[in-house]
Amino acid sequence: MVEGTNKKLVKDIAAALTTQRQDDLRVKAFRLSRSRGAIPATLGVGFEGATAADSGGSGGIEGDMTEENAGTRTFHKTPRQITSTDGVFEIEIRDLESIQFADDAGAITVFVLAQPS
């Protein structure tokens, strides 16, 4: 090594450690800052033409969804083959396409499901 290189190396390491200590002090100061509390409550903002569920409009679902008759289910036309992991067994199934539900107010909602690939 050239004379003086060791001094520069020691100086660079000391500078890096000093910077690291200052960063640690900043982090500790940040962590010790006081809590500001929750964001104050404000009025919500909707979009023009929105209706509430109980306003007589076509709002949302009232209460629980219940399937009243399993016979109203429909199934996809194309069957799907499922093979066991060892390849010994194979079954053919038709996937569910739609289900009808009724909410507490008696309104019917139909869930339409895509066919898995």
C-alpha cells in the first residue's frame, strides 16, 4: 500500500459511521413523535344519480340471500373432464352456470358464473 492510503481509509470509515449515527438519531426522533390522532370525520361524496337502498330506488340487497329452490340452477352445456392425480380415474362434470337467490324483501337476484377452463 502507498503511504497515506490507510489514513484515507480510516477517515472514510469514520465518516460513514458518523453519517450512520446521525441517520439513527433522525429515525429515533421520528419514532418518538407524538401521535396526531384520527382523521376528522367529513361528509361523504357520492355521484350524481345514486340512490340509497331504502329510498325506493333500485338500491341494494336487503338482508340475507337465500336459494329457495335448487331446481332453478342451470349448468353449462360443455362437460369438463377431471382426472385423478395418478391418472387411474376420470370423471365428467358440468359446471354450475347460474343460481337464483331471493333477499328478505323477496327480490330475485341471479348469479351467473363463468365456465372454468
